[in-house]
Amino acid sequence: MLYKLRVFLETNGEDVYRDIEIQDTANLEDLHNVIVQSFDFDGLEMASFYLTDEDLNQGLEIPLFNMDDSKQANNLMSNTLIKDVISEERPNLLYVYDFFRMWRFLVSLMETGAEAPGIEYPQIALAQGIRPEEPPEIDFNSKTEDETDPFESGDNPFGEFYGYDDEEWN
């Protein structure tokens, strides 16, 4: 079976993506290689895919290489098939290339279908936009609405009564 994936590059507002057609029996290293090629990277940097939930929260890491020689890694890109991590029920992966510069991507399943005779896969079906010279900066200090600290303002988030009266406190 053929998977058509859209690989979105995180940018500062520009639409930069590649549509990649790849067999479901290919491994994640094959997908990594075509992503690197399609976005004009040199391919010399470390990279990882991450499983994700429906809210795109980062889950289990699937690295290119085992970085811990003391442990055997069974979830490397080279031994993880695309069909085992992407499906209609789990249509997304996160991909990070070059951990010093942090190029970040969303890989989404667009559709599945039959392979066309005479076509060599994987292939880039569509390229939109040009990769910027630098990835967008990541602001690790910014907070989303869900991450705001209810105590930050000094107000009592539990309401006026908190088990004691300020007037009676000794």
C-alpha cells in the first residue's frame, strides 16, 4: 500500500511542506532520508521521529541512532515500519532534524492508495515553499493558556474562603 504524507516544516508563518509518496512497508529511516533530501539538508545531523496523540503531544522517541550503548534500542528508525506508526487512527508523527538548530516538522497521513506501475518510491509528489536559512526561534519561556500559573497574580484561585479567616490568623 502507498502512503501519501504531508511533511510540514515549522516556520514563522510561511507554508513550507512536501508531499511524499512512500510504501507503507518502508522504514522510518527511508522516510527520514527523503525528508532530508526534499528540504535540502546535508543529512549529517541527528534526527528523531516522535509518536504523538490527537493533540500533537510528543510521545515515544524513534531515533536515527542508538545514543546509549549500554541499552539495546529496538525502536530505531531502521527497524520501525511506517505502517506500524502511522495509520488512519494515528495519522501524525513529529520529526526533529538537527537537535542544535531544531528543525521541527509535522508528518501527516493524507491518504492511502495503490502504487502506480512503473513509479519508483519514495517520491516527492509536491513541493511547496522554500526552506528558510534558519529555523524559527523557540521561546521556552512562553506559556500557553493551559500552562498559566493560577498563583502568579497573587489571587487565591480557590475563592475567598480558604479554611481560615485572615483576621483571626496569629
